[in-house]
Amino acid sequence: MIGGTGPQLAPAQERTIRAILNAHWESWMCEETPQPCESNVYDAASPSTPTSLAVVMPRNIENDPAYIEHDISFHMTRTARTAGFETTFFAADAITYSGSEGYHDEFTKLVSFLEASKPNIVAIDGNYRPNNPATIFTFKRALSPDDMAKLRLQFGFQLIVVIPDCHDLAPDYLSDWGPVADLVVTFHKDSESYRSFPTKEKVLVCPSIPFAAELFTPREKKDIGLSYIGSDTRERSTFMAAAEAAGLDTLIRMHDRRRETAPDTEEFASLLARSNLSFNNGWQSEGSAIITGRVAETILAGGVLVQEIGSALDDYLVPFVHYVPVSNTHQLVAYSRFLLAHDEHRTRIADEGRKFWLEHYRSERFWAKALAILCSERPAHIDQSKE
């Protein structure tokens, strides 16, 4: 519909993009466009009182201090405190994912931590399948579902397991961790593992982890046109190279998540807050795409999300109202060029997207929903712990 792009938009392209954006906006404002089908994902039957929570997750990506902070543990810990939980943190780098040869000592430290903190809820990262050899003193070992089941029984806590990669190209982590969890948090319904999981009532499928919104405070004056900060995967460099070649004001910072190449959490949030537009995609394979954390981060930072189509994002947001979908590099260039030249359209999308996200998906609502699910699971859990 838009066609190829040259050094500037043709008048017909300008009119077409303006018409598309205005038509979707007017339809949304007069309530012809329905609410996204999952906009009520965090609706809870009744408010619950926050309790004590222990986040037992890695501190760093790859369990290695040479890498940046593990964003899930960072934001889970911070938002739980904001939501009123009495929150503690155990750095589980040595006993998760590939584990370590020092598993026995680290596991003992975890037991001592749980004895001292006495959490009612424990949250872990279950995005791995542990390989546990028989001799735990010699080989690398990591926390397993059986380990967590025993700890859960010993200390009587409820278990939250976060599984970001619940899709068909990843191992079936849900089948591994789901049976021992009281609540599984994931972001994808379109997977065989989810469809075949027997107790979906304890799976919360949501748009993202709870993000600390205060880190992503929008800036009134933004000095970056179109940005992408992240890993060089999913053909992202192809999209951003096209934008740069077209003469758009771009910030491209590809990295491997090592501290020497990647921004830390606060710098990353600052770069997004300085960006008028941010590109993202979640392409996995033909017919498969995921919703990544950059969706929430961009919107909370007050920028316009320019998102490659394919994921289930429209279950949570309205295209051309809360974000701008694109299907190829020509559309990325065309929409970016239009939005950077027209403040009123860009600001309208950014403001409406952030308002809608905070209304429906802010971190406090995530934790309220999590508590509601855990409360519904509590009686069976308590009975089991007494046996």
C-alpha cells in the first residue's frame, strides 16, 4: 500500500500514512475498535494483601558478572517491593541454568537463606532444563524441579516459575517446571507445550514481566530519532541498516549482552527515554514470533514502538493507536520518516500507548493478579505441606 521509499516520502505516501493513522485513531476514540482481547488479563476477583517474597534468580545474564544484569530478577525484585511485598533476593547464578561444580555449597546457602527469610512465596527463573549428574560434588549441577518440590514441601512456600521461552522452538520447560509450580508466568499461548499443559488455571500468560516504570520516565525533549539497542538477531541489523541508509536519525547499538558492549539497566532506560521511536521484533521462524520485553520498555519510556508484525501483540495493544506495525524495511523507513516529521501523530501514539499500558499492564496489577492465582491455589498447597 505504501510502496518503496526514496530520500523523502512522496505526497501520496504522506496522505496514505496520515489517513491510516487518523482512521485508526478515530475508530478507537469513537469506540468502534474493540478493546484488545487480553486487555483484562490482570483483572483480579478481589484485592489481596502482599506478603513476603523471595526472588531466587541469577543476578547476571549467563550467570556471569562479565554480563549485564539479569533483567527478570532485577524487575521482579524491584516491582514486588513497590507493590508492597516484603522482598528478599538470593543470587542463584551458581545453581541455575548450567549450574556449577559448587552446587552443594550454594544449595546449602539457599537453604540457610530460606530458613532465615521464611518467605511465603519464592519466584524462580525456569527458562532452562537442568542436567543433574548423580555425583553432585564433582560435576556441574543446577536446581531441578525435584529440588524445588522438596524445598517447597520443607518450607511451605508457594512457587512462582517464570518461563519466558514457552514456544515451540524452545524445550518444553513448562512440562518440566509446571507440575511443581503454584503459578507459572509466561508470555506465549501459541505453543504445543501450553496447549497440552493440563492445569492452565495456574498459568498466567501476560504481555511481559512486571517492569519498574519509574526507570523509564519519558523525556519531554528527545534527541534520538529511531533507536535499536539489543542483540544482533532476528534480522534486526537489516531493518536498522535500511533506516540508516535512508538517512533517518538513528541510534544503533548492537551488543552481545556483555558489560563491555551493552548498556546497564539505567543507561538502557535513558536511551529509550531519549528516543522518539524504537524498533523491535520477535521473529522466531516462519509463522512464529514472540513478544519481547522491549515492547513494554519502549512504551513506558514514552517512545513510539515500531514493531515488526507476527507476534500476538494485538491481543494487548491496538495497532496504529498504541504502536505502529511494520512488515518490511520499506514500511519501517516510511512510517519512521512520517512520524519524525509530524510531532502531533508521534506524540499521540506515544501518549496513548503509555496511558493504556499503565492502565492495564502496570506492575502492581501483575502482582495483584499473581496473588489472586496463588490464593486460589493455597488450600491444596497447605494440605500438601502438612502431610
